[in-house]
Amino acid sequence: MSRKPRIPPAPLPQRQGVDPVRVRLPVEGPWATVREHLVERLSGAGAGVVDGMLDAGKIVGADGRAVAPDAAYEPGMFVWFHRELPAETPVPFPLEVVYRDEHIVVVDKPHFLATTPRGSHVTETALARLRRELGLPALGAAHRLDRLTAGLVLFTVRPEERGAYQSLFRDRRVSKEYEAIAPYDPGLVLPRTVRSRIVKERGVLAAYEVAGEPNAVSGIELVEHRGDGLGRYRLLPSTGQTHQLRVHMNALGTPVLGDPLYPVVADPVPAGDFRRPLQLLARALEFTDPVTGVEHRFLSRRALLAWSSYGDWAGQ
């Protein structure tokens, strides 16, 4: 069995809390130069972008030296560069640190803030913000919340311990509790456990259910309801499929308020439009710390606006 190659430390510093991009050249291929491979691999960046970066010395090897435009191809070689950061509208809500020690940081994430850099959300993410605000460049995410979902997220301080915390979520050793505001259906029998098979295709916004062995399990309880037709729900996922709770709530005929994908995929929310946040909150995280053995239970201090003031949430 071949060993995974040792990854050298990044020779470039972070920018605004964002790591440089690392590319490993394939062991086999038809390319004569590093440039030829990068032009093919990064074709989506646009014509001339790779050449411009090479000419400016912005692509470097493990020793931190610029890769020459005519550098010969070296199978397995690592190169690094910084991508151009997109213009982003700042998310005008604070990240609240719930707990911090030498191993982990737990934060209460606001709606509209992505957990980690991805696509057009790079510097305006919880990870990049925390690295800057806390002065912890090695901080990493143990799991992720959807950008539109608020609530608790666990980050790790030490890279060598990250795998231990990520395995908590992979092995379902974290008890997670969510809260949602959605329509109240008096004919819906609750509590219940919803089981289905959910598929999320790359490049497709919405996930969907298909026939087959269930891979998504959610406990759903009605906490209370009121006369305006709204209910407050407690959601207990025991698996972690993409959009799982949103898909299951929609399947019951009670889609989460403010959801732009379920039941109907709407036009993308314009940048800077922070109205009507998705009424879904990661309320609690409970687990045994795999490094210290401490029993942790964390609670979000956020409140879902549609329940406390529907008119304000709806912009009425």
C-alpha cells in the first residue's frame, strides 16, 4: 500500500485569516512544465491568470521560492498561491464565543455567515473571522453549519487534535439539538422520527429524498404552537446529511420559515439582504471531549425572531 505523501508546511502566510491554496501535481501526466498543468487545472480562473501569477512570482514551491514560468514538471510537487479574494458584503452580526480553552473554541454563529471559506464566501466566514479576531491562525472547524443556519459551531485550536474532534461528528458521538419555527399543522402527529435517504448533488442547490436505505434520521417534536398558525419545534438529528432537517421538515408539510430552497427553490438572496433569516438554530451541543475527557454541554443564547416578533422578522 502506497503511503500518503508528507505535506510540507505552507510557505506563504494567511491573508485575512484565509490559507493559501495548495496544489499537488499528479504523479503521472503529459505535462512538460508546471505551467502547462496549472493552466489546464485552473482553467476556470480565466485566460492569462496563471501566466500572470507566474510572471509576478505569486506561485511558490515548498521552499517559498517563486516557481519559474518555464519550470520543469515534477511529479508529486506541491505549489502554493493566494487566490484573489472576492469582494464580500460584511455580515453585520457578531460571532459570540461561548467557550474557549487550549483545545477548542465554541461559537454562537449568526445567520448568513458561512462556517468555512467556500465559493464567494471567503473572508466573511466564521473561521476566517475567528482566526483574525482571536489571533489563532491554526484554528480549524470540526464540523459545519449551513450559512443560513445560526447556532453553535465547534472549532479546534491545535491541528494535531482536529481529527479527534471531527471523529465525534463522524461517529455520531455528539448530541445535537436544533430549534425551528415553522407552520403548525394540527393534523401532524408529533413527536416522530423521520427516516429517509437524502441525496445532494454537486452543483445543485437543493437536496432531495430518494427511495433506498435511509441515511438521514431526525427526531421532530412540537414544543408549542400559537393562534397565528406557527409552531416552535425541537429537532434532534442523529445523522448529518446536507440540509437534512430542512428536507425533513418540508417533507412533513411544515417547511422552516425563511427557507429559500424548500419547498421551492427561489432566486438567490442578494448580497447584503439580511432580512427574513432562516428560522433554524443549532441550540445545543453535548459531547465528551476526546482529548480532556470533560463532559461538555453548550447552549446557544440566540432567539429566533419569527417567534418573538413575527412582524419584525417579516418586515411588516
